[in-house]
Amino acid sequence: MHRILLFLLFSAVGSGFVCNERGAYTPTEEDRRVLGAYASLALLYDSFPPTKSQDSLAIYQQQADSVLSQFGFSRIEFRREFESLINSPERFQPLFQELSAEIRKKMQKR
């Protein structure tokens, strides 16, 4: 779990996220959909055993594609939406705490 949270922190810092007071931005349903897909992908990544086997990598990619399709995304669509979100601090800042809490909640259910 610490690996996921560290990744989130570095992503936030890399995208220009600053821990200021929250702005007036209200996250959209689309933002929440991106957030849910990312949290699910992060959990999948964290639970998948490290390997360089082509078979294992193909299985991981199939599972990741399945996660994305559950949220209505293709890989390209998700990447575009996620990059847009993290490159917009006014959108990303209010969601960062929520993302961390959602991942912690899902980790506790394991």
C-alpha cells in the first residue's frame, strides 16, 4: 500500500499539486470515474506479483483492460482523461485526498 501512496504523492508533486486550501471546484462525475478507474488500477498493480514473464504481463494487461472497461474507458481514453486531471491542479487538488482515502478503504477490504 505504501508503494501506491508514494506513487500518488510523486504524481501529485510532478503535476504541480500544492497543498493549499481547497478551491471552490466541485469534482464532476467524469472526474470521479477517472478517480475510480485509477484507484482500481493502482490496487491491481499493487496485488500483481512482480515478473518479467511475457505471459504474466499479458495477463496483467488483460486484467487492466478489464478494469478500464468496467469504468467505460479504453487505455487511450483513460490516459488522456487522467493526464488532463493531474495537469489541472484546480481539479486534481480536491480529488487527491479522496483518492488516497478510497485506496486505503479498498486495501482494508482485502
